[in-house]
Amino acid sequence: MLLDIVKTFLNTQKWQFSPIDDKGVLFFGINGKNGNFQCVADIREDEFNFGFFSICGVNTPKDKMTEMLNLINILNYGRFIGNFEMNYFNGEVRFRTSIFYKSITPNMDLVESLIMLNIIAMDSCHKAIMGVMFEGLTAIEA
């Protein structure tokens, strides 16, 4: 089961996680080089879907949402794997990587790649996101 592989990977990283429910959702925090954020692994075994999300610790203020959308557009353009997205209603910014794995056998390498690419993307862009939210930077400046 993919859930067991994800749990094993998180344990090898010594990341303490908590199940959110009994449906394959795991939650944990990351202290990155550029900031702290939350992570959610959403494993839907019956649908063969695995989504991993890094969620910025604070939501975009209402008056900065348009500029955040501009930044997200810049950050996403040309990105090969994963994407940034913002919840228009509450300003939550997150990075998503996901896979449909019906035709393949999930393994530790797949899980590690999906999770680590995600965490690196959020951590490397965290300063820019915070700059738009709280330092008055434009998307271009950030």
C-alpha cells in the first residue's frame, strides 16, 4: 500500500507526522532554510491518487492577492513538475505535486521524488512569497 511507503519514507527522514483522518491523510511541519510551512500527504488508495502539498504558514492578505497571483504565475511558468496555487477565498498559498499511479507500482523512489521536489520548491520560493505578502514587494521584485 502506498500509505505504508509514505509513512516509511517520513520515518526515515525523522519527520513526525499525524494522521488527519483514517482515509490516508498525513500532516507534518517543515523547518526549511527559508521558512517554516506545513505539509499534507493525501493518499487515496481506492482512486490510485497521491497528492502532496506544502502549505505556506500564513495566508495572503486580501489587498495582496492580485500581486500574489502575479507571483504564482511567474513561479509556475516553465515549471516542469508541480505548481503553486492560491485559494482565492482565504489566500492560502500552497505547492502541489501529485500522481495517478494505477499503471505503475509505487515505490520509495517515487515517494521521495514527489515529496522532496515539493518541499524544495516551497522552501526555495518562500522568501518571495513572504516578500509579496508582508514586505510590499511586487511579484517582479520578489
